[in-house]
Amino acid sequence: MSWKCGKCDAVEGKDDVKVDVICHHCGKPLCQAHRIQILDDAFSSVDGPLSQKAWHCDECKKKYHP
């Protein structure tokens, strides 16, 4: 099975790209050019600091982490 980037439709292996993460919110597969890694409060303790990063597409970054 070949993965296809949910943003640019590049196919892993065919288009010389690597699709190796999915968006934390929508589950869209993402190539290296279209993924954004940010600290996400979904992974922090209730009273603690942000400590974990998650991958996001640009749409979900704008929607959930403006």
C-alpha cells in the first residue's frame, strides 16, 4: 500500500516523497513538506507545562492552535 499526502496528493515512493506522519486532529497523512510539529496541550498534565509535540496539517493548526 502506498501512502498519499492529504495536502498535495504526492504518492510515497512514486513522487520521491516520504509520507510518514498523520495529523493529530484529522488523521490526514502528511508528507515532510506539509507537516507542522507543535507543542500540544492535549498531551500535558492537568497542572503541568506543555511537554509533548504532535504533528498537524496547516488547517488543523489554524483551527485548534491559532
